[in-house]
Amino acid sequence: MKLVNINKDNFNNYYYLGVFLIFLSIFDVFLNSFFLINVTSFLPGFLSFILPLVIGFVGLYFIRVEHSGIKNLDIINKNINTNNFNAILTLLIIFTIIKSLPTFLNWFIIDATIVGDSKEACTGTGACWTYIKIWLRRFVYGMYPNAEQWRINLSFISLTALGLVGFFATEKYKKYLTLYYVVIYPFISFLFIYFFISGGRIFFDFSYGIIAAAVSIILGFLIPNKFKLYYFLIVPITLYILLKYVFFFEEYIELGMIEGLVWVETGAWGGLSLTFIISFFCLIFCFPIGMALALGRRSDFPLIRYICIGFIEFWRGVPLITVLFMSSVMFPMFLPQDVYVDKLVRCIIAISLFEAAYVAEVIRGGLQALPRGQYDAAKSLGMGYWKMHIFVILPQALKLVIPGIANTFLALVKDTPLIFVVGLLEIVGMLNLAKTNPEWLGFAMEGYVFAAIIFWIICYAMSKYSYNLEIKYKTER
Amino acid sequence: MSNPIIQIKDVNKWFGDFQVLKNINLEVEKNKKIVVCGPSGSGKSTLIRCINRLEEHQEGQIVVDGNELSENTKNIEQIRAEVGMVFQQFNLFPHLSILDNCTLAPIWVKQMPKKDAEELAMQHLEKVQISDQAFKYPGQLSGGQQQRCAIARALCMEPKIMLFDEPTSALDPEMIKEVLDAMVNLAKAGMTMIVVTHEMGFAKEVADEVIFMDEGMIVERAETKEFFANPKSDRTKLFLSQIL
């Protein structure tokens, strides 16, 4: 049954009427939700409520012409206006968005407060961003002393800069990039975090290392190529030993001539910076461990295979929170009395092993997806187990499982708040702490929205990056 | 009598309870071209996969170029490097370009300098006439081109023996010829070849001997002309009448 016959010839008349009706309906809802004006208040309640839907529906019905020749109209019809049911769905979605926008905007921006520096500034009904502003330092740096926070900033800026080296490397140095990112970069990061952020006297070991490396690199330009290898094997280490044991300027601290970096114990680290530190190291460690486990699980040697299966199934079978708890409570019991492993280190080990089991299963999926012919071909060319896996099998398998690995990594980042069970407070932990501060009761909502936004940015960046990798390594077709 | 490069003695092999190879005896001399034919499931592929130990035989003895293949063989990779193999499904490495496919093994297995390996690869790609595709990826090539690349890849290891496992069975008819041409050229250059194929034209043109296998046994082995002119066994006659 067709009420009006709309076809290609006469659609022009209906088209303008249809567009007009649609805008009318949207305008009505808009007035209603933004300015609380009910234009159709003279009608009975229910009718007034449903009227925009009816008008919009009729409008959409009028503009629904196949192959009208107007490009945008065709796109709309094809995507959101294919039949009556879809037309109603479209309208409902548009109305819901318009209806919910004002509430959201009011809370988020219009009624929100950001000025002032105490709870009293927040008088409006909206969000109290003052709270975030005041606590921002704590959310980012945790309990790290204010005066020392430049160390975290400097470390993170340097590490970001060093991490971007890959983008600027010329063809000549491209082949060293893998080595750089797999071995050198994590090592440098470790040095920065262990010596620089941690500080204390131990920092001097770090500074000796830096001085030794810098001096020997500068001198290295003067050395002929023939002796460079020996030079770099011997000189930096010698310099380091000289600095440490001959010049030792640690003594100057005691004499009061130089001020050392203040020791900040890991318990005081926290907030977003701790999230980054933990995620970074866990990502770095869990990947190779997972890869080894995946290969081990497919090994021909029963002993290795069963150890790997047992390991994977154990870690996959226990909740992360219990693992962390055990790492802090049970693990020290097995250690000798005078051995102390730092809380943060224990956490990183626990999370790495836990996630490694997941990564292993993801990678195993990729290994199993490869056709047997690839193994045959590699073997027939005379490659042994390691060459075959490094050059033929793993590159293909890892490429296949990029989405799966990204998935696991995202889960890892979002699991980091669980370290609160051992008393380490990263960003969510700091929120929970701030929330219970008697000065600032009642702002949990703002805190969680803030944390959600931060986590979303981190995770979205990671997922975008993984998607880019997928495209970059796509060589089939 | 010259020393055979491949010696297979009383080889038996089972897949579970099913015996795929029964008492295989075969000797191949250097520079000989052998074509192995027979119905599917007769164990032809298994036989040549045993020669570079992609499959393990359970009984008997296989000696390749003076090295016996057994569980204790330490230098199996070295032996495989001397035995090139071409597969039915090409099995090129899809994540590497054609050139890299060819240079991978020479560089990492034979420790050849990269420059030399690339030169060698280009020579072999030239021979199979796909040197213009060297920087493409396998996925961008036709089946015939991929198979010729696979031949070039195997040749880059400069093997003493080449094994072909139904190299044309997965190809469109019009692409079969280009692959066979490459194989004929190779045969004329004097390579020792064992070819499992159904292409009887190819067998007639290049093979020195033809082996007919059925149900895991070598039913008949004869000089090429003899094989096609007057086959002895009834099973061979039946097979030839069906395939020709």
C-alpha cells in the first residue's frame, strides 16, 4: 500500500517538503531539550511527545527516492533511510543524542568550575575540575616530592626523544634499529628509571656511566676504524672504573661540596608516571617471555613442552590480583633474611609473567595458523630451528597476531591499577586516595572521568599504532 | 659403475598403521633425471620428501651424497642445503620480496656476503625469466611466476640434487609450460633431478629413467623410451592408458 507515489519525476516537490519536515522535527526536539520550550504544548501530552517522531518519519518517507541523482541524498538514503524501520531508528538515535547532550555539556563544561583552589569554589551543579587541578600533581607524580619532580619530567622527555630516534634514522642505520629498540633502549630506560628517578648515591654510578660513554664516544671519532672495536670494548669500561674508584666524587657529598640526588623510595612513586613505568617494563618483558613460551609449547622435547604448558596454564588460571598479593606477601618468605627485592620490581615481574602467558597463547595461535609448507620450505633450504623461526616463521606469525597482541597489551595497561594491593598507587590508586581526603569528599565522579579520559588516550594511541603496524607489514596482495 | 649420489635401500615407512613405503630400493647416479609417476596416494611425494628428511623413514637406509640419513645425523641442515626442493604449493615466504626469498638462505645458511647473494639470485631469476619481478612480493605474482621463483630460490643454494614435488599440479594449464620450460633448461644444464609429476610430455623430453609407483611400491623402473613403448606390468599399462 502506498499513500503517495513518489518516483523520479515528481520527487522534487516532496523532497523540499520532506527536508523541511525533518528539520522541523529536529528543531522541535532541540528547542525542547536545550531551552525547555515545548512548542507543541497545546496538544495532549502523549501526542506532543511523539509528534517530532511522526513529522520526521513523514519527512524521511518523502525523501526516500531511489537513484534521485542528488549525490548526498542518495548517500543518506542508502545508509540511514533504507526502509521505514531504519528511518525510525535513525530519528530515535538523533533525538537521543540531542536530548542527552545538554545534560552532558552542562555537567562537563557549562556548569563546571575550574577556578579557585579549594572545595568552596565548586558551588555549581556541574563538575568540579578545580579538584583535578589541585590534585593534578599527585595524580601525575604520586607521592614523589615536589622539588624532585623535574627528574621524572627530564627522564620521560629524554626517553621519549630517544624513542623517536627510529623516525629519523637514515637508511644506513636502519638495520641497527631492531637492536636499538630491543636491547639498548630498554637498557637506557632502565638506567634512567633506576638511577635517575630513584636517585640517592646510586645515581653517581649512572653519572659515571654517562660521562664515560660521552667522553669515549667523542674521543672515538679520532680513532681509526681499524681499532674502533677494541677501543669501544676497552675504553668506556676503563673510564668508568677510573671514575668510580679513583676519582670517586661520592666523597664530595659527605664533605658537603656537592649535593647528591635525593633518594626517593619506590613506595613514594605513583600516579600516571608509575602507570607509564609499570606498563612500559611489563610490555617489554612479557613479549620475549611469551614468545619463548609459545615456541617452547610447540617444542619436540617433552620436558620443555610440559614445563611451558604447566607455566602457561598456571598463570592463566590465577587472577592477577592474587598474583600481586602473593608477590608481596608470599614471595619474601622464600627469600633469605637479608635479601630484599623492591616492591615495584616484584610487581613488574609478577605482571610480566602473568601477561606473558597470555601473549604466549596469542603467538601460538599465529604459529599454528602458518601452513606446514612454510616450515618445509625453510627446512629444505637448510635452515635449522633458530634460523627457520627467526627469519621465516616468527615474522609471519607475529604479523598475523598483531591485533591479538595489541589486545593483550591494552588489557595489561588497564590492569595496572591492581597494583594497589601491594600499596603502590598509580593514577587510579591516587584517585581513590584523594577521594577519601576529608577536605575533598564527594568528587569521585570527576576523578574517575579524568582517569577514564587519560586511559582512553593511552589505549587509543596504542590501538592506532598497532593498526598502523598491521598496514605497514601487509605484503600479501 | 660410478658411485650413485642417492642410495635408497629397503626403505619402509608407516603413517600410523598405514604403510606408505614398502621395500623401496633406488639408486640415482649423478646428472641423471628421474621422473616418478603413479596414482595419487602411491607414496611418490613421501619418497622424495624422505630424501631430504622432511619425512623420516622407519626402516632401511637412505644415503645422500655419502651421508646416511638417520636420527643421529648431526649435519642434516648441511645435507638439506645440498638438496634443493620445489613444492606443489610453491611455499614462497610471503613476507619477503622475491629477491629476499632467494637471498635469505644463501646469506644466513651459507654465510654468503649480501652483495654476492644478490648477484647470484639475479642470475638465477634471469634464468627463469622473472628478474623484472625481483622487488615484488610473492602475493603479487601469478602462480607460474611464483613457481619459477621457487625454482630460482632452490637453485640459489647451488644444490647438487633437485627434487620436484608435483611442481605443476597447482597451476593453471597455460602456466604449466613456463614452469616446465624452466625445468627443461635446468635438466639440460646437467642437474641431478628427481621429479614427481604427471606431465608425461616432460618425462619423454628430459627423463633418463621413469619410475612407476603404486601402493607404496616401485612397480616398474625403465629407460624412458622403453617405459612408454612397452611397459611390462599390467598396472603400468593401465595407468599409461588413462593418463596419455
